[in-house]
Amino acid sequence: MSSESYHEPIDLISEDTRNLHRALVSLKEELEAVDWYQQRAEACSDAELRAVLLHNKNEEIEHAMMTLEWLRRKDPVFAANIGTYVGSSGAITEVEQRTEAGDSAKAESAPSMTLGIGSLKGLK
């Protein structure tokens, strides 16, 4: 069932969840706009129009990143995953394994001062 076809009664959903939904839908729309502008620019035969379309695409990327930053600030799961993956190096699919291995090595070498949930920051 898609999110477009089913909605919970408004009084059952907190304001935080409604705001999260607004941000996620906005992020999706910004990324879709990036995709459309990129395709249009690539197919465009007029250099000046292509430049305008690419400019518009870059503006949509800016909007998407602003929304992603809002999500990072408001949701600890987004924050943890952004901290793990964004700005990392090496194979993206191996970042989580390296992060977990680094957390294990740190845990073995020093007494834990946490509640056992591990680091929320990825390796940079």
C-alpha cells in the first residue's frame, strides 16, 4: 500500500510525525526534480537552455540538502546514518562493517563510558 493511498486519521499522528512526513515528501519531490532537470538538460539541443536547466537542477539539490540537514537535526537515526556514510571513504557497502569493527576495537581497548549503544559517528 503506497503512502499516497493510505493515511492515518490526523488525530492519531503526532505533530513531529506529521513534520517528518512533510520533510520526507519534500525531499522525495526535490530529488525527483533533480532527476527531471538532469534528463531534460542532457536531451536539450540548445546550450543556453541546457545551462538554465542545469542551474535549476543544482538549486533543487540545494533544497534537498537543506531538507536532509533538517532531518539530521530532528531524527537521531538519520543523524547516525548520515554520520556513518556521508563523507566516508572507500567502498560504500563496507562503511558499516568498518564502523562496527572500529567500535568493537575501541570497546575492547578501553572501558565503556556509554550505555552500550555504540558510537553514532562514522569513520571519516
